[in-house]
Amino acid sequence: MNRKMLGVVLGAGIIASALGVVFVTGIIGPSTQGKSKPSPTMSGYTFSNNNQLSISLTSSQTGTITLAKVCNVANSCYSEAISFSYPGKLDLNLNNMVGATFVFQYYSNYTVVLTDSTGNHNYQTHYADPYGPVMSSSSFSNNTAVVLCFHANGTYTQCGTDACGSGTLAKAQVCYSSSCYSQTIIFSYPGILSLNLNSMASSGTAFTFTSGSTYTIVLTDPDRASYSWQITK
């Protein structure tokens, strides 16, 4: 609740009998209004597997989280009574929580609701594929051809080496403004993918690669998860 301190008015009345007017002079003390406690900010998060999520919280003031909830897009939620002091890293494990039955899945969004003395604080998270493709370089061969190099973004702790992991992509798109060229592919990464607009089906207005223009590359895997990058010639 906001509190307000009223200034105290100190005055001295001066009566001018000749004019019959009362003058009052005074000093009004400054008004102060209480400020609400700032909400903790999520500075990062990590999914360890299909049931573990770590969240880093920062705040200019300390506080205590007493309830944690993890909800999927269907608003099915896990919950757990906790006592976690922030700032710091909060580790959540669905196996220790009650109220739902889902597990974390790649390409899915989850809402984390943390409750402290000031109320609920909501944070949005997305579980990305840790072995999804990463574009390491791109080069234009001419005004219709582009060469793209990919590796996977698995970390050393996940698979024993940097940029490890592999996968398969099933569809490629090259888009400019609202127009796109598309092609069905079978491409395994890490590796080099060559695309040529002349070999792709077009939708919208036809275009070619021109200097200074930016294009969007969209690659889709067999599970229909899409990855996109922007490249400029």
C-alpha cells in the first residue's frame, strides 16, 4: 500500500487592520510517496532435459519466492511450494512438482509463474533443440545461387565436443519481402547446402540476388520445426 506523508504547514497570520485582510505565510514540507518493490528479472534460463529447467533471476532488492508454477500453452500447470531467495539461480524439476503430467518438448513454449510477497511474476521460456542447425557462413555464387554452411549447436557437456550433434532438414525456402522460393530437400548437417533459385518453386514475385539486399533462409526438419536466418549479399 502506498503511504503519503503530508507536509506540515507552519504559518504566521499577519493582520493588517487598516485593510482588514488576513495574510498567511507558510512552509510546506516535501511530499513523499512510497515506491513498490521492483519485480525480479529473468536474465537467462536453461533446459537440462525434458523435466529440468533452471532460471536465473536478478533484482536490485532481495526477496523470497514461495510458489513456483510451470505451465504449457494449454495452461496445464505444475506447481511447487518453495523457499527461494533471489537474486540467484532457481532449479525446477517437474518430478518434484504436482498438478500436471506433461514433459518439456522441443520447439514448445512454457510460462513460469513465480510468487513472492508482492504477487505473481510471469516469465516466458522456449525449449529449443540443443542440436538444431547453426549457420556458420554463407556465400553467393551468382544472382541465383547461394552456398550455406551448417553445424549443430550441441555443447561439450551434451555430447563431448564443441558444435556437435547432427540432424536432417527436409525443406528449404529463400524469401525476399513476401515472395519465396521453396524446395524439398534431404540435407544432413553438419555440412554444406547449395541452393539455386532456378531449381526451386516460386510463390509471389520472382526475384534474384542483388547486392545490398537481405534474404531470409527458412529450413524445416522432418518434425516440421523451422529454423530461419537472414543473409545479405
